[in-house]
Amino acid sequence: MTEEIIIAGFGGQGVLSMGKILAYAGMMQNKEVSWFPSYGPEMRGGTANVTVIISDERISSPILNKFDTAIILNQQSMDKFENSVKKGGVLIYDPNGITRHPVRTDINIYTIDAADEAAKLGLAKVFNMLVLGGFLKLKPLIEPEYMRKGLEKSLPLRHHNSIPENEKAIERGKEIIKAQLVLS
Amino acid sequence: MKDIRLMKGNEAIAEGAIRAGCDGYFGYPITPQSEVMEYLFANKIKERTGMIVLQAESEIASIHMVYGGAACGKRVMTSSSSPGISLMQEGISFMAGTELPCLLLNVVRGGPGLGTIQPSQSDYFQTVKGGGHGDYKMIVLAPASVQEMYDFAKLGFELAFKHRIQVMVLSDGAIGQMMEKVELDEQVPRWTDAEIKAMSPWATTGKTPDRERNIITSLDLNPVKQEIININLQKKFKHIQETEVRFERIQCDDAEYLFVAYGSSARICQKAVLLGRERGIKVGLLRPITLFPYPSDELAKLAKQVKGMLSVEMSAGQMVEDVRLSVNGAVPVEHYGRLGGIMPAPDEVLNVLEQNFIKEKTYEPHTN
Amino acid sequence: MSHIPTRDEVIEPENLVYSRTCLLTDNALSYCPGCGHGTAHRLIMEVIEEMNLQADTIGVAPVGCSVLAYDFMNIDMQQAAHGRAPAVATGIKRLHPEKFVFTYQGDGDLAAIGTGETIHVCNRGENITVFFVNNGIYGMTGGQMAPTTLPGMKTATSPFGRDVETMGHPLKITELVAQLPGTYFVSRQSVHTPANVRKAKKAIEKAIQYQKLNKGLCFVEIVSNCNSGWKMTPLESNKWMEENMFPYYPLGDIKVPK
């Protein structure tokens, strides 16, 4: 099993930390992982993206141009990465703020209203965990106990009191993800 | 239980240095490697092992602080990225001339000039062929994973003291910034003063009555003596070439075509080998781990087996010269590279290999 | 051949009033006759011997006339790249806080190419001692203009005299570093008369003693002559120094501990 994922959005949406939690959780579950971020000034207020690979085997290239799953959280990233999804792969996006929806018909497309849901919950910062939950619903690579370990490892100790609400958000994300186009 | 962590490459080499018993780090911030010094400060190393960390006023000052510490027989290091490494060439040349052991790290970014902060491998010539003045070489280690960033701190110090030479870890922004699993090992204690005196009797530790004074200098105004110094240096480099070559063979045994790549390019080619095998192409990868000494003999052997070699590096074609020197015309050698901080994709390099050696050429070959 | 009397045959031990410090080697000094470097070397080595610091001392030699200081000083020494002695000394002292660490630098080394290292070593208050020999010229490279060359002074690269409009002003770096909170003791001396030699030795003693207190950097400038570079006899050069250098670089303590 190898899952190659790109997560892309605005800096501040928790893109990098979502990837980090996923990578940590994979590592705790004894998988091979890599986390390769965009870095430098482009992160400051601009777009941010991270490539996460989770595998049962030694990971070859941490840098890719085709992905099994793209998690897309703003329009620039949609424009940049829609065509990077492998044929038959998965594209997950939050339609909030998206003006040009994906047009490909050879991939599976899902939406998740994570921004709306986070606003309803009054917890803006769990936005990325809702999205992560949606992803895990489609690709149950990581067992919940290891997700918890991943959260414990990647969050600083002073934020450990927020782990339960993060876990809840992951569960909620699994409920609110919606299929738009599913290939038979 | 094994101590396994998810770390950035830059953090891993800092942790590796601490655990290798490093005595001092002197550095200056520059993207994409500032995490090295940040990690050392954040980890309170003074309390942990007694290691010193100091932010200098420039890369020039950093390397000369390293010189001062190394001349005392201490395990010292610095790190920087391309423009900063250019500034350090003076000090590196002085350390070559005085045969001072040290660990250096270049997290390469695209150039020339201020260039870009994105990954590149365009400092190969500077590092491997000698960026400073005078006839000298450093041992150059090219990590291709975060684990190797960690491991090469310890290995680097071992080689540096074994041969009284500077060891450069030639990394790039991708290896420095990405996170992977790292298995940590036990803390190596820092050397005591007595151990340093026994191990490095040449070090300036204060003249005691039992020995002559120790002098660390690269100056000899007598050209006859200076030539002897140079000849001895060359003998050392030859010995290193004969004894310290390191490389990794990936699917080379039955390979008909070969990628040659180091660092993050090797990771990309590793994936390209998998893709190539899926397409039915018998392709392998030779990954040099030491860039000096270079695995020339291994490439010469492989030249008798394969039909073509593609040297892949994020430069306009630097390492390819060493590949060509190694195979000495026995097999066609081409270069493929992306410049200015762009990283090639696995299918991209595989397509280039196919077009160069397998499909009929539809375009002019690279001529560099 | 007639017998050449040895020193011991000429000098009766009871008449001996002075002997060279054992911390100077037997190597013949490479400095020009009349130059102040020899005296400066001797004073520093005398003080280190008197304080019994030989085994605890690590010195750093510069680039310039005193590049070969390690040939004459019988202590462990490192030779630094041009201007980088303060950085080298920082590396040594940070890893060996218990050692006595000093640099010995000329004006080109300390106040031109090494200005950055000089300012920052002082500003960090490294517990080292800097000996700065200022003769207003690049001696070793053949008499070119230095940062401390006086206005109107002729050198190989200011053959019609230093024109401050185009070549800048002489740099009073010692006054400059005295402003920095990292310096603890800053003094300017000369070694051209016996009286000045005694005063200079006192300043050197303080600068070495204060290093043990870990209060910051001690900086001793020695205004000196360069009879070869100035194209004068040694006596003329000392007179010229008194008349021209001292008004611009006045002798005395500049910063003393409160």
C-alpha cells in the first residue's frame, strides 16, 4: 500500500499541520511516511501545500507530480493541482470560496463543507481536522487509536487539552463528506 | 525501545550532531537551513551535553570560529546555504591548509547570486572540485533521506578526525525541509580534555613543559617546504579515494540502463526506476553517497553492463562530468537537470531516459 | 682563529640585571630594525611568563607583518585569515573558557578587513584580550595606505598624501570599540621610550588580569612606528610618531573599569 497525497490551500488553513498529523499518525502505525512542504516566503499569507506519502514500503521520491489524492482548499490550488490527480484518483475540496469547480470526469470527486461546519461549531481551528476526517472516511489508512497518537505527537503539550475536540472534528468530517462524482 | 521520531532533515542533522558529541556550532541564519541553529537553541544543548551554540555576525565569522574551535581539537560544525557557503570559502581553504577536522553542511538553494530558496544541486563543482583557493578536497557526503541527514553528522565527525579533513554534507532544500522517520541512537559523550590531547596531539590546548608549542598555520614562505606540504595533502586525498568510497546500488544487477543521481534527485530517480520497471524497462540507479571520493570504479564496472547512463541532477550538468570521466567513453552518458529551484518529476526523468536511449531520438541530444 | 667569548664569559652573573623571557623563542625576529613589534611581543610574553600562564594561553596571529608571531612566541598559537582573528579567538574561548586567549593584530587586519569581526567580538563582550599594533600603514605588503593612515600621509597607494575627500578619514577604532558595552578595559599605549614601555606593560598586565574576571573584552592599542614603510630612520620615525600620530591617537586609558 502506498498513498500519495497533496494537501493545498492558504497559509493559515492548517494545511501543513494537517499533513504533519497524518504523517505522525502513519509513523505511529509503523508505516513509512514522508512530509514535504512548500517553504519560504510563499507560505507567508500565500498558498501553502504539502506532499504526504504513507506506505508499507520504503518511500522512493518524496517529490511527486501525480497524486492518489488531492485535498484542495482554495481556488489557486484547484487551478494548480486538479490535473495532478492520477486517473481514477480522488479529489476532495471545500466548495467555500471556489469559483471554478473541477471539470475532470476520470477521477472521483468529493466535497466537504468544512469551513461552514467549523463556523457552525464555533471552532474555526478544527477546520483542517474536519477535512482530514473526510479524507479518512474515503481512505481509512490510519486506525483511530493511531490518529490520537499522531495528534499527541504533533501537537505541543500545551495544546493537548484540544485533542478531544480535534478527534470529534475528525469523526464529524467523516459524516459530512459528500460524493459528487464516483467512478464505477 | 527504539527512539523513533518524525523530523525535518535540518533538525535531524542538528540532533545527530548533539548525539555525536559535538562541542560547538557557529552559524548565521539563511533559508532553507535556519532550523539547524534554531533546533540547537530550542533544545538547550548547553544543559544537555555542554555543547556551545553561537549565532555569529556573518558566515565569514562562523567559519573562522569553527577554525578556532577545530584547532583546539574540538568537534565543531557550521551550516549554511549556497550564498553563505560562498562566503565561507576563505575559512574552508584555511582549514584545508591546516588540516583541521570539522563538519560542514550546505543545504543548497538555486543560484547564482541570491537565486532562489528552493532546492537545487548547483553547488556540486564548488563543493567537490574545491570552492576556495588552493589544491584541496573535502570529503563530501550526499544524504538522500532525513535518516541520512541524522547519520551523516556522526559519520562526518568520524571521517573528519580519522583523516584530519573537512567533511561537507551536501544536502538541498528538499532534504532539509522534509520530514521523515528517524531512528535515533545513543548519546556519544563529548571528549574530555585528556581524550583530546591523546587523540589530537597537534591541537592548541596550551603549551605544557612536556611538549613543544603547537602551531596551527597554513603559511610556509619556503616554496620547497610548501610543495612537500601539498604533496602530502594529495597523498591523503588519494588514500581517501581508495578507502572511503560509498554508494548505493538500486536494481543495478540486471540493469540495461542506468540513472546516476545523488541526494533528492536520487529519490526521484528511485521512483523513476519503479515506473520504468512497470513499463518493462530494465533500469537501475547508482546513487553516489560520497561525491568525493567519487564511485568511479563502480561506474566503470557498470559501463560494461549498461547501454546508457543518464545523470540526473538539479543543475546544468556538473556531476555528469565525473560520470563521463569514470566511464571514459565506454557508454553514452547524458545529463538531465532542472534549474533555479525546480525539481524534476519521476516520470519526467524516465521519459528523458527513454527518449535518449530507447526510443528514436526526436530532438537534439543534450550537448553539455 | 681567535676565541670569540661567550655571553657567560663577558657577563658576570652577579651583574645581570635583565634577561629575555623564556617565552620568546631563539628565532631571529623578522621585523625591521627599529620596529616596535619586537618590544610589543616581548612585553606580552613577559607578562604571560610572570603570571605563569604559558600552559593556559592560546594566541591568535593575524595576517600582516606579525603573521609569523608564532615563530617568536613560545606558546600554542593559531594563525588566522586576514582580519578573522577575533572570530577564531571567539571559537577558542567559547570552547575553552578557562584558557587565556588573545589576538595580536595590525591596523589593516583589525580596522579594515576585520572591522566586522572586531566590532562584534567587542560587542559580544567575549572574554578575550585584543592587542592592536597601529602604525598607520600596511607594512608587509609594501607600505600601502591603512585605515589609520593620517591625512596627507604618503603611502604606496596614496603617493600624493591621503586625501580624506576621496580616501576617507583615519579610523579611530579604539575610541569606537570603547563605546560598546562589551568592552571592559580599553587603553592606548606606545613602546618607543623606556617610560612608555613601562606604561604599556602595566596596561598589558591589566588586560590579561581582567580576562580572568570574565567581565568582557580588553583592548590594548599600541601606536607604533614603521620606519621602513614611512621611509625614515628609526629615530626619525619615533619623532614623527610623537609629532603626528599621538595628536590624532592620544595615549592613555580610554575606558577603565568603574
